[in-house]
Amino acid sequence: MKSAVRGVAGIACASSLVLMVAGCGGGSGKDSADGSGSTDDKQEQSAGVGVVSRAQADKLIDHYEKVNNRANKNSDPKLLSTVEGGAVFEQSKSTFKMQKTWSAKERADYRNPFRYVDRKFYIPRKGTADWFAMVAHSKSPGEKKGKYPGILVMEKQKSGDWKMIAGSYSETKWLPKFAKDEDGFVKPVSDTSVMSGSAMAPDALSDSLLDLYKQGSAKNRFRTSKSTNAIRKIPKSQNKLLSPHGEAVFSRGESTHEKIHALRTKDGGTFAVFSTEVREHDRGTEVSATIHPSDSMKVYVGNTSAPAFFVDWLHVSSAYIPPKGNPKLLGTEYDMTGAAAGSGQDGEMPGTDT
């Protein structure tokens, strides 16, 4: 989980577009008063009452950093799978694949070790969740820490192991204040399909993000931000590349890795980290049109041309839902996780029902 590179298909030429590069890193920095290790008045949580203790959370993150750095150095997805799962692992695997298209300097930069600093843990009470969240900045040796924080979720697996399964870097230093119980533990949302006082149900966030691709007018549209503007530009850029003999159509992809983790906020709203699968269908609008894949797409499809291509993108995002009004997209990380040639202009993607 260290960078997101978006490939763009074009007619008659290969093309790619780098939208963002984000690092995952950290260290055992001190938690602030608003972290999960304390309530607003700095009252310490009782040991053993949370999903994990603050000390246990620190150790889990330390272990994650160590293994992640080793895996990144050798582009080793098998090793990384011991500490990562879900959407984050899918993104990391795609990043390892995409390194074939990178320069030697880019690969070297990615393999630099990192740590999470200024850690703040947000830990639910034991029995209310099987996960905890961390907000922290990434930092590599000799470099300044990241300007904006990463928002990460570590979840206990059925095997008993803990894995990082979601993470998104914010576009702002602002985060809502989280609601806490009398012992200082944050309050997870048990049913993300209901509104529970917020302006919308957390499950609707994924639809709102997809709507940014479709250029529609969803009822729960995100407030305008850097992240929403960046996503809205993608369909326009793609269609400009494919014009005048092709077009790009966006829809929901397979929901294999879609998941949401949400916490209640002090003002009665909700904060959530969620994943969204987006499928891009690049196709010719004339029978004779041929699509030539970008360098990024070639990692999955090879150096071949076709009347149409399907490209899968996986987002991991964070958002705030206020008690009233539209939600705010705080940040999003996304990677190309697959591509395949269609059998014709409107042909189905191999191995799917869409």
C-alpha cells in the first residue's frame, strides 16, 4: 500500500495518467489527547476492555511496518498477505504488478522503508467490533513526514491474526471528533445500512462515489472537494482520448472487496472508511475502431489491441456524513486491479456477468 497509478486507454496510441502517489508508513509516535488511548480529559482507558489495548495496537502496527517494508523491498505479495488483506492487499498486489512500468528511481523510492508517526488510535470497546482505526502520517528516513494523514483500519481475522484491510490518505488535516463512551472507547456503527441520525446511511457512500464517474445527480452527492474534482475529470479525460471513434462508460464493478467500517462522531454524524469497485468499459463507437491499451493495461492484457476493453479500479476512501447535509469525501486511494479485452464493442468481460 504505497502508490496509486491510473492507466488511461487510448485509440491509436498507448497512454497513462498518474493521478496520485501516496505512501504508507509510520512510527510509534505519541498519541494526542484525542487518540483512542485517552478521552478528551486524558483519562486512560482500562486495560483489556477494548478490542485491543493501546500498547497492543502499537505493537501490531510496528509488526505491520516491519513486514510491509520487507515485502515492498522484494515486491513479495505472499509475504505481504501475512499482514494485509481485503481491499488494501488488492491494491498492493496491483502496485507490485505496475512496477514493471516504473523507472528505476520510482521503484527505488517505493522500496525505501517507512514508518507511521504521530499515531492516534481509535479503539472500540471489546464486543462491539473486531477492528480498530489509526490516523497517522507516513515518514521515510531523511524525509519530512507526509503532509496529510493516513486513515487505516486493522481487523482481526478468523484465524486470530490481525491484518491491515483498509487505508486512505486524506486531502485535509481536518477530521471530525469521534463519539466516545464513558471509558473513552469510540463507538462503531453496528448496522451501516441505516441512517442512525446521519444524513444518509454509510452504505450509500459507495454509490455517491460511483456517481462522480457517471456525472449524475445522486441525491447524496458529495460536497465539492479536490478528490471529487479529480474523479470527475477521469471520464472527461478518457472520452477525450477515445474521441472521436470511441467512448468510456463507467459502472459498478464486482463487489468482491467492497467493505465499510464506520464510527459515530461527536456531533451525531458518521465517519467511514469504505471501498468501491469501479469498472471502466472502453469501446469503439464505430465497427472499425480499435482500442490500443495503455502501458498500465498491458500489464494485464499484454501488447494487444481489441474493439473494447474492461478495466477495473478499486477505491479505498474516507468520508464524513454530517447529521444534516451532503457527505464530505476526505480522500481516496485507487488502483487498477485488472483489465481484459472484450469480445466485441459491447462484448462481456471474460469471466463476469456484466
